Amino acid sequence: EIMYNEAVRNDYDVVVCDRFETNGQSGKRYKGLTTDNVSDLILDMMYVRCGWQVWNKMIKKTIYDSNVVFPTFAMGEDMVIMLQLLTSCKKVGYVSGAVYNYFLNNESIVRKLTEETCVKQYKQMMTNISILEEFLNKKGVINYYAQGINHIKFKIKGLMLPLLGREDYYKEYKNLYRGVEYTIIKDKRSSFKERLLATLIILGLFPYPRNKYSYLIEKQ
């Protein structure tokens, strides 16, 4: 109701609120908006500086009725939907308050990392980023957001880290989005840690040893 009233009062295309995440014992409040400039907001989401979740945002129905391509895979679906929607938004509003409460169940199946779930996650993200690329290309803004897309691709490669103890996965990792590390190094929006990591990958110093992250995968 608070978000709706704010949207109607100011004729916003989208209204964003803060969220409060808790596991039932402790919790933390997260700011929902970094900027009210739409282009900058899209880039902040691409660089994971602002959450791309759909559940703490209220969108005008006419925006949803635009040519949005809905993904069929779960991993990264909020990202694909929200970034498409924002390209049709002009006015962004913000509700200063954690009016959305999110419960984190650390024992849920979706949070258990196995080889199967790890493979599913990065393959689904690959499919969904392709949907977003195609959409941005049709809108004629792919060049403006190209660096942000490359940043997401770099993050997708990171989803494969727990699998690199196996040679076939390691080869796939090396060939996935070849050259994306160079774009990260040149990208001023990338953090120092990301640029350093990209440099180590190019030099062949990371990931080493290959099975460093295999402990993350639970025994099936």
C-alpha cells in the first residue's frame, strides 16, 4: 500500500523499497535503490551494486505490457525481467523503509550446492543472459550496456569454480566467454578485486590449484 500510494502520487513507472533479510536469528537491512537515473540504475544492477530482485519493486502495468521476454529458467530470471522492464521506465521512485521482509532458509534444498545444481545454475544463467543480450540489441542499446553484460558473463564464469576439479569442466571454464577477462581489466566500473582476479586468470595463476573450491560441493 505504501509503495502503491507513492507510485500513484508521483506517477512513477517503478517504485523500489528497502528489504530486511533474516534467518530467524539475525537480520540485516539492505537499501533497495542506488540512483533514480534509469540508465545508471540498470548499470548498477549489472555490476551487482543494486539488487535486481522483482519482489521489492512495484512496476506500472503498462510497462509490463511492453515487449518483455519472460525466461523459462529460474537462475537469473529476476535479472532478465527487471533489466528489460527498466529500459521502458522513465521515472523511478523510492520508499525509504524496509517494507519487504525476506526469510533466508539456509537448510533449503536450493541452497545446497551439488554438482547437479552447480551445472544447472551456470547453464541457466548463460541462457538468460543471451535473452537479455538479444532484447537490448533489438532496443538498440546493446553497445551502451556492453560492459555491464560482460561483467555479468564474468560472474557467470565464477559459478563454475566448484566444478574445476574435473578436467572437462576446467576446459569448459577456460573456453567460456573467451576474452571477457580483458574487458574486466579495462572497465573502470569493475572493482580492484575483479580486475586483479581477471589478470590472474589471464596469466594462468587462477584458478590454481584447480580443485581448491571442490569442497563447496556436497557429497551426493
